Amino acid sequence: MKRYITKLVLFLFPLTCVLPVVFVIDFFKINGFQDYYSTQKVGLNREMITTKTFNFYREKEKYDSFIFGSSRSNAFKIKEWKPHLNLNSRGFHFDASGEGIWGISKKVQYIFEAGDTIRNALIIIDRELLAQTEINKGHLFIPMPCVSKSSNVEYYYSFFRASLSPKFLIAYCDYYLFGKYRDYMGFLIRNNHYPKSKANSINCDVWYGEDVAIKNDSAGYYQELIEKGIFVEPSLIEPIKCNVTDKEVELLTNIKEVFNKHKTNYKIVISPIYDQIPLEKEQLELLYKIFGERNIYNFSGKNKYTQTIHNYYETSHYRPHVASEIMDIIYQCDIK
């Protein structure tokens, strides 16, 4: 027994030394509520940012209108959405990196359980998002336990493990010493190639520095990506079949039930993805059945938005002018 205790102490001693250091440095800004973007060096968990911001300001701001979706939803801005809503509406962008329908369902339920109202909702979806029906893993994607109802230990351990990853520590030291982003860093370190990104700390809208680069030199921006082989011809992209699952039906139904309780004015936009792959027929029919055809706006597949690279930052994310046009289309018949 004594030998066992000795081994246990020897094993835990380095851990007890490392834990306080990791906590103080707080690489991923998980301690308390912070200014997440002004001094950002590493890739942060966007879901953590939006959740903590919502929790911090919800009583003061009284948000009642929400944009839900993955990072693709960031093309939609609260400022551009507000003219389509009632004058006193208070908007909030409740997105997450790699968001799935599981995450959106949990956020809708979380707002409901907090006693807040969802007066308006704009849900930005795509084939991949609908297929994501389980909790996301990894420090950049894992949701906060208050939303997910999952383990606090698992949540914080994700960040602790990421803090001790050799790849992360090498990338962090490299960036800290030389201030230069390198391709091997991936999402571990914030890419400062386009440094003029900014964020609204109240409603969580973000604006990407790429828009400044495109405005200054559109031809150069896209030529660089073409030379890197980023923009592959859509016809060469092989679609992956996305079958409707019972879990997907359950999650969509849960969202609709909350909307019914709040008498929510909602719109669901199927994103115009560069790959020009249309939403599965079965998925579209399911959305029609649960939410009503008049509330679904399908911009997937081949259309005027997906036929030019100038509507995209790269092949995954479309730009704000596209989102602005889409909002004009979907709200044009609404009576204020």
C-alpha cells in the first residue's frame, strides 16, 4: 500500500505543478469573461465565446432575436438583419465553429430554459450541419457544459490536454517569438495573414480581414488562392450522401417545439456552398414537413451565388454581401 501511494504521489506531483501554470497562462481564455479578440494569439473556441457573451449580457441587453449556425453563418450580420425586424428587437449571433443541428437544438433549449424569448430566429444550415447530430469534441469545438449538459471534467480536460500538446506548444512558442503564422500551425494559432479582423463584443458579429484584402486587391487575393489549388472545379467534388436519421428528426422537432412556445418568427436558410451540391431531397422534405415550406429558403446547388469565386473567401465560407442579398430576398414579403 505504501509503495502504491508513493507511486501515486510521484505520478500526480508533475500534474499538480503544471495545473496552476496552465490555469494562470490560460492559453484558450476559458477563465471568466474576457476580451477575447483584442490580444488573441491562439485559436479560440467560438462556442465558448458566444455562450459566455450571451450569459454575461443577456439580462442587460435582453436579446430576443438570434442567428444560429456554424462559422458560415458569420456572413450574416446583426446590423444587416435588424432592418428586417421590429424596431426594438435585440439581436445576438449564437454560432459555433463546426456547429451541427445538435448544437443549435441545445442552444435553442438553453435560451428557453433561461427564461428568455426567441422572438425572431435565423437559422443557417447546410448538408454537413444537418448530419452533425452528436456533441462536438476537441477544445475548439466542445460546447460549454451549461449548454450541453455534459461533464465539466470532460470540458476542462479538453483544454488542459490541448495546452500540453507538443504541436500546440511548439506553434505557440514559434508565434510568440517571431510573430509569424506558418501553415503547420493550422487552427491552433490565429492566422494573422489578414490582421484587420474585428468583432462586436456585445452581439458577437465578426468581420474578417479578408474583406479588406479583397477590397484592396481582389485580383491578387483570388489569384493567390487559385495558384494554391484552393478553388477546385465544383464538378470535380464528389458528394457524400447525407441520409436522414431518427436523431436528426428528433433535434429538428425539438427546435420547432420551442419556436411554437415562443411564437417565433423564424427563417431557415440553406447556404449557397461553393461545391454546388444541392441539399438531399429527403432532408429538404423533412424541413418542409417540420417547419413549413414557406419558412425554408434553399440556396444550395447551382445558382448565381455559387457560380463565381468572388462570392467566397475560400470554398467553404461565403461573404457578407451574399448574406445581405439573401436577407433581402427572404424578408421582402414580410409585413413589419
